[in-house]
Amino acid sequence: MDKQKILEISKLENKSGDERDRQIELKCYENGFYCTIVLYGVLSMIAWTQKFFTGSSFAEMKVFTMGFLLAYAGYQFTKYFYYKKNYDLFIALILGSGFIINLMMLVLLKN
């Protein structure tokens, strides 16, 4: 095989991008997701604690809680989608229900 033919085959094989670059990008998204989960979790705990001790919170705590619940429910549902473990589906449904309840409380109660 000549050099030109090898380059054409390589270009066709790597049409969707370099495997290393795809893995790095996937890791970046994964790390960003975990940072989001930690941020929403910490902000939720701070807001709930502040509301418990002082009677008011620096921000609407339901919003932080909804972000945490939705992100973690998506994570669990994705695990269920690939591994088909009922435990993952159960946790995803519980977290998703918590998200829906928080959303209803936020919209309907407005307090």
C-alpha cells in the first residue's frame, strides 16, 4: 500500500474524530457533571440548614434541590439503560418523583 492509500483509509476510520480526543471530552463532561452534582448538593444543604436555623435562606432552596435530584436521577436512569439493574431504575424513579414533588411545591405553593 502506498502512503496516500493508507492516509485515505485512516481518514475514513477516524471520520468521527480521534479516539483519544473523544475519551478526553467524555471525561470532561463526566467531571463537569460530578461538579454540578456536588455544587447542587452543597447548596441544597446550606440552604436547608440556613432555613432551619434562621427561618430564611439565601436563595430558593427548592431550586437547588431540584437540580440535584434531576441530575442524579438522570445519572441513575442512564446506568439502568446500559446495565438493566432494577436497583438503578428504582433509585431513578424515587429521585425523579422527588424532582416532580419539588417542582409542584415551587409552582403551586410559591413560598
